[in-house]
Amino acid sequence: MTTSPPQVNGHRRPLPVITDWQAFLAAPAEEPAVAATVTETQNEPSDPAVDLVAEAKADAIRTKAYADAEEQRARAEAEAEAVRIKAEGDAKAAEIKAVEEARKLKLANDKAQARAIEEQAARDARIAKSNRERAEAERGQQEDERARQEQHQNEAAAEAEIAKAASTWRGYAIAFYAVCAVVALPVQIAAFWDRDAPWLVIAPLMLEGAALVVTKGAAAAVAANRPHWHYRTVAWVFAFIAAGINLKHGLDAFDPATAIGTAFASLAGPGVWDLHEHGRIRRRDGVLTRRERRAAKKTAKRAAEEKVAAKLFEAEQQAHLENAAREVASKLDADRKQMFPRVHAHALKLAADLGETAITPAIWKQAKLDVDGAPPGESDEILRMRNRAAEKVEAARLNKPVSTLGDKASSQRASQIPAGKTPRVYNPPARPGRRRPGDTPKYVQAARKQASIAAKNASTEEQK
């Protein structure tokens, strides 16, 4: 690298301010020409000697300063660019975040709006459903009321029609009775006519009138819900008397047609009226018609058949349950006999002794107590198994083996000998292999009883 001279024309050259490194590199190419021109044109006497080392150092310092300045400028530009890029990134991120938040807010608003629309739709649906139900209920009530009114109207119309028919039938019966009386009276009057006793013509009138009066008495008895059979009987007696008179006098004085016609008229009038009263009596008493009686008979027959079928089904079900219970009892007895032969045999003896035909729970409990000394569900084996299981559980809870040696109760010491306070020291006898009286303390009374019970249990186990 070339350096510019520190002095020009006897004056110190000022340091240039380098703003562009490339301009600084291009400038030295023209300096030699300028320097030559200046050297050629200068005719002044030479200056004192210049310190080239100092100038080189100064030039190096200037170059380093230029490089540092350029580096700082580049660093500043890089930092500014980084700040700009970061700002742009932050702005972009803020814009993206704002867009995302706006999108989320829009989605939330849309969801809230959709939820509100759904709730409003559900509310409208509930209101509409309630209105429909209320309208249906009101419509049903109106229809029921209309049906009730129609039923009342129909019943009233039916009653009116029945009353009208009954009134018409009553009028026709009375008219027919009167017509029959008019037809029958002439023959009866001719039968009772006598020139010497003309008053006898009143007899037929009295006979027909008596029949009519008795018939009215029967109608009054029916209306008052009183006995009416004797009124009707008397009316029929009068009718038969009048018919007999008409038949006999008609055959004697007239032709058979007249006799039979007038006799029939004497019976037909009271008979038709009696039919009218008979229907009224049956309606009053609620007597069923023939069709109603047949329907009631069929219903009763069907009910009886269903009752018999229900009883048969119940009997079959009860028999099935009894058979199942007998099978269960037989299986239980066989299992007891196989698993507990001695207890089963003793239970049979107890049942025979107590007069029972089977082994009841009370007899089995007593037999179990007599043989095993424990109620059902308990025995010496079960108790031992339960105790062993309890010991295993306790050992597992304390995290130690089930059988331990060297504990407080040592396995090298008899259970009836109390533990000594000092450690045992082995001291063999003078004559080994021979025991002397008093070497081992005697068992206490409780220990002897316990040993006796253990021996009995061992013998029982061996017998089994």
C-alpha cells in the first residue's frame, strides 16, 4: 500500500476524511503524477530529513482508524438492518397476530351468534311445542265436551224416542183394547138380553169394565213398584169368562165365525195390554234380553275357562317348584352324605329319634355339634386353616417369615419352661446321656390339660 507525503510545498498536509473505502483505494493511483509534477516544478531548497518510520506508523494508525470506522459503519448498518428486519418481523407478526385474533374473535362471535340462534330456535320450538300441546289439549277437551254433549243428546233423543214409542205403544194398546171390547160386547149383551129383565144387559158392561179396572190396577202396581201378579191374574179370569160367554152364545145363536171372533176379541184386548205391561215391568226391573243373556252366558263361560286355566297353570308351577325343591334337597343330602358321612349318619339317627322324615336344619346343626363339636361352617380343620392364614397375613404385614428362630420363645427350649433373664450357657452334666429327676420343672395344671386336649384331637384325626 502506498502512502501520501505528509508535507506539500513546505506545509503539512491535512488528514483526509475517508468516507468511502473504494475512493480511498482509487486515490493513490493519481498521487505519483501529482507528486512528480510537484517535484519537477519545485526548485526550492530541500527540507530537512523526514522520519519515515513515524510516518509509516501514522499511516498505519490512519489506515487502522479508517478500517475501524468502516467496520463500525458496517456494524451500525448491520444493526440498523437487523433492527429494521426485526421491526418488520414484529410488525408482520403483530399484523398476523391481529389478523388471527380478529379471525378468532370473528369465529367466537359467529359461534356466539350461532348459539344464540340455536337457543332462540330451541326456545321457539319449545314455545311452539307448548302451544301445540295446549292447543291439542284444548282441542281434546273441546272434542270430549262435544262428544259428551253428543252422547247426552243421543241419550236424550233415545230416551225421547223410547218415551214416544212407549206412549205410542200404550195408545195403540188402549185403542186395540177398546176395539176388542166393542167387538165382544154385542154378543155378550145378546146373551144376557131378556125382555122380562132388561137390566141384565149391565152384566157384560160390568164384566168388561171390571177387566179394565183390574188392568189399570195392575198398571198402578207396576208404576208404584208393588206386586202386580194378582191384578193380572184377575184380569185374565175376567177375560176368559167373557170369551167363554161369547163362544157359547155365538155357537148357540150365531155362526161359529161370530163365536170364535168375539171370543178372540175378549182375549185379545186384555192380552195386548198385558204384553204392554209385561214389557214395562221388565224394563223397570232391568231384565236382560235373550241376546244379552246369551252374551252374558258366553262371558261367564269364558271367565270360568280362564279361571280354570289359571288354576291349572298355578298348580303346574307349584308342582314344578316342589319338584325343584325336592331335587335340591336330594342333592344336598347326597353331598352331606359324601362329605360328612359320620355327621350324616348321626343326623339320620336324630331325625328318626325326633320323628322327622328328613334332616332339618336344626337336626343337622345338632348333629354337627355332637360329632365335630362346632356348628355348621366350623371344624377343627377350618379353625387350623384360619389360624395359619392369619399367621401368614400377620407375617406379611410385619415383613418377616412365618417361622422364626431365635425369637423370645426359642425353639430350642420347651414351651412350658419360662425364659431366663440371663443368656443360657451350655453346662453339660457330669455324666452325659443320663437325666436326673428335677432337671426339667413339672408342667402346671393348665399345661397338662392342654396336652391332654391335644392328644385327644390327635387321636381323633388318626381315626378319621
